[in-house]
Amino acid sequence: MCGIIGVTGAGDAREILLDGLGRLEYRGYDSAGIVLSEPGALAQFRAADGTHSVAALLSMTEDLPAAPAGIGHTRWATHGQPSVRNAHPHLDCTGGLALVHNGIIENHAELSVRLVANGHAMASETDTEVLVHLIEERISAGDDLVAAVRFVLGEVRGAFALGVVSAAEPELIVAARRVSPLIIGRSDTATYLASDIPALLERTRDLMVLEDDQLAELRPGSVRISTFDGADVTPTPLHVEWDVEAAQKGGFDDYMSKEIREQPQAVADTIRGRIDGSGQIVLDQLDLTEEQLLGITQVSIVACGSSHHAGLVAKYAIERWARLPVEVDIASEFRYRDPVLHETALVIGVSQSGETVDTLQALRQAKNSGAHVIVVSNVVDSSMAREADGVLYTHAGPEVGVAATKTVVAQIVALELLGLRLAQVRSTMTPAEVAEHIEALRAMPAIVEGAISRDAAVAEVATALKGTRDFFFLGRHAGYPTALEGALKLKEISYLHAEGYPGGELKHGPLAVIEPGCVVVAVATTSPLQEKMLSNVAEVKARGATVVLLVDDGDEVAAAAGDYVLFVPSAPELLAPIKDVVALQQFAYHLARGRGLDVDRPRNLAKTVTVE
């Protein structure tokens, strides 16, 4: 989940590297560094000042002469604590090689023992550093940089995206990738490397994606891509339509508030073009025929974090509408439980980035088992999208804030469109019933807009409760994943204790810790289980808890059961999470801001998780 940037052939590599690092800070920000490459010398600069690391680099390099090439990195620690010595880029013993890396080298310990025995001095605690010393050894044996990197990649196990420069070939950057993403861009005179698209948007929108087990040689204005075995590869071009302004704050105080505000558009864009004039749902990129869809006998959804909660909402919708059994798994657990899959199983991977390593590996396992594999992703041509049988893109636009907001609601919409499509194909709903749900979906952008408009009222409740340390979120049916997502948002950005439970689980343990001083947030919008939810509310109130109720507009009977009330517009039960989660996002946001915290960059977290 670290960020990588590189450039060769530029007038001032330093400026481009630091600008790119600033745009990649959401991928990791405990430290950052750059190496500038000039004939016969490399200049290394590193800082470990948290979210101020890039600014520190800017200050320490502002008087340097222009350099034509270089690499940079912003780090989220896996091996070794955040510190300058563990910051990338790492140098070899000679100081003539530098390397940046995203991923984990699984056999680094045994490689390090061998390197130390051969006389190498290890300057950091990272798994990454073994790579640069291994390359050093091959160059000492007579290899050029490309051959050395190619050889070393055959010695290491794990996931990696890396960029390497050498003082002996100052205009060359060698890049390689396995699992962890890398993209390449090119202009007439310069060639760029990055781990994510926003880093390059000011330079070019014409990109290419490095695939697994491919190596790239970047020179000014040119690039050669080959397999690890040396066979030349013609890359697939990728043109990005959205511009850098879409990844900026747009006048908002932070990315999170901007992205909460963009949710009506995200919902509308995810629906747009997917319903034809006859009322049929059209999901062209699924690449599954009606016959294949009709033959599906089970559905498994694999995801992590907020995407997992979107999958839980989809479970309720797909089971009711398409009458198919649905399992929802945490991706990191799915891989290791030996799931029973076959050719009539549909496995759906849900990931905002399409790069989440646990989900990617789970999908690979599912594909090897013969299952149909599709992906719900917000990033076009992501690793998962390229490897799956089909893809269902959300159209939420770039999301920079670490805590997912608009991408979650877009995922729910996309998955519910898939549920309705399965119902159409399987004839488990009448055309009139499907049409009713389609019209309800089309109304959701306006309903989400209505939910967002209550921000001031939500802020007032959050302000009243800003001294609370313990929060419990309760929900039933589709309200349960909504409660889970509300708890996750609160703990992610406010660092407060928050847990989510089904309302019916209170008597099975959680009720023991409900006491005066606790706040219980209950999702009690209109549903067949609302009365049971209100009974759960009465249970926690009897133990002294303060209750915040999420209820539909005009439902004064339900509202009377709460100490505080968050009103939201009404919607059908299985679509309600799309708008209910908005109020819980706002609640978490205002509690975090009231505590003086950075909502865009929660501690210990990063946007894209590309290591296990």
C-alpha cells in the first residue's frame, strides 16, 4: 500500500517526484523519500515526519540543481518501524544503486543472512533492502541493470512493485511487478512510473499497465516491456478520462467531506447506461451469457472492510430477489478455509481499488476451482478486473480519503443491479416487480441528496456526544451491515471504541457491557423488523445507555424511543442502506473533526491494502 513514483527524461525530476508523492500520500505516509539520478552519482533524501514527510523533502531539496531522472516513495510500514533508516529509497553498499518497493518479500530473512555472510551491511530493518543488495551482487558479477533485476526476481518470493536506478545508467529506470500495481506513462521526451493513476494525471492521461511478472525498461520518451523470461510484450494502452481536478478537494475542507457530497452523483453514474428502454438491466462487461447466469447455483462474495459490508447488503438483496444462496466472506479468510466451489458457482470480488491483495488472491483461488469470477471495482483495468471473467465497474470517480464513502454506496448499487439482473434471467420476480425496484433505484440519487442535506443536524448530535468513548451500533436485516459500516467509520477516523452487532445478539454477550456512558446508535428505519429493533433499544435504555436513533422522516413514533434522532428520507428496505449509511458517515466525520483529527489520513491505515 506504499506509493511509488519515477521519472526519466524530465527537465526537473525533483519537482515531478515530489508532486507525485503528494498525490500518493493516501497510499501511505509514515515516511517518504526520493533519489535523484545523475551521471556517476545518486542523491538520496528521506524524511519520517508522518503526514509532513513530503513537505520536509521539499524543504531539504529546494536548492538542488535540476536532475533528469529519479524515483520516489511514500511508505506505510510493514517491516521495521517508521523511521528515516527504514524509509525508501534504499541504497546498496556502493551508493550507486537505489530501489523503491511496494509489497512484501516473504523470504527476506534467509536472503539477508546470506547477504550479510557475503559482506553486505544492512542499513535498515526492512524486507525491501535485500533486493538492492542482491542486484548489487549481480552487477558485480558482470550483469547490466536489466539483467541483474531479471535474475534477482527469480530468487525472491512474495508480492512486489519496484523501481530501480543506477548511477552507471542514470537515464534508465527498471520496474517490475508481481501482484502489487504499477502503471507507466509517456510523453514525447519523458517516461513516468507510478503505483496509482493520480500521481501522473498532470503529466499524461495516456498510460499502460504493467502486468504480473513483467519488467519494464524506462528511458526518456520510450519504454520496453518484457516478461521475466525476456520475451517482449506489447502493452495495452489505457486512456484516463477524469482529470487531476477530480482528485482535488474542490473547495472542501478535506477529501472526506467532498466525497460524502459526491455520493448522489456516484449513485447516478453507477446506474447510468445499465437499464435499457425495455426495462432490461444491461451489464455488458460481465461476459456471462444468460445461459451461464441461469445455471448458477450459489453465489460467494469476497471482500474486505467496507466492501465486505456492501457485500452483506447484497446478500439480502440477491437471496430475496434471485432466490440463490449467498455466502459473504472476509477475503483473507476465504482463501484459507478450503471453500467448496464448482463450475456453477459465481464468486464476486468487491474492491474499491481492484488491487486489494487478499481479495485478488481469493479470486485467483476461485478461478482455479472452476467457478465463474466477476469483480466489482471502482478502478478501470485494475488487477482484479483484468484477471476476472467479467467486471462490474462502479463509477464513483477517484476516492482519496482513506475511509471509504462514495465507493461503498456505489458498490451497493452495482451489486443490487446484479441481483436484479439475476432475478430477470431466473424469472424469480415478475417484470412489474423488477420495474418497481428499478424505479426505486433511479430515485436513490435524490434520496441520498436529501440525506446529505441533514449534515448540520447530524453535526449537532455529534457535538453533544463528543465526550463519549464507547459506541455500539445495532441493526437488523439490511440494517445490520449498515450498523457495521457505521461502527467501522467511527473507529477508523475518530479512534473511538465502536462495535457493530445484529440487534438480536444483544442478549448473547454485548448487553453485559452496556452501562451509563455508552452510546448506542440504532438503525431503526422502516422495515418489517422495526418493532424488534425498538425492543432492543428499550433493552439498552433500561441499562442506562444513551440512544441515537436513525429513523425515516415523519416516523415520530420510532423517534420517541431515542435520546437523539438522525432523520433520513425513506426508501425501500433493501435500498435503505444506500442512504442510511450517509448519516453514519456524517456522524463519524463530525465526531472526528470535533476531536481535532485528520479525517483523510487516519493513523495506521492506508487506502489500498496490497500486502497480506
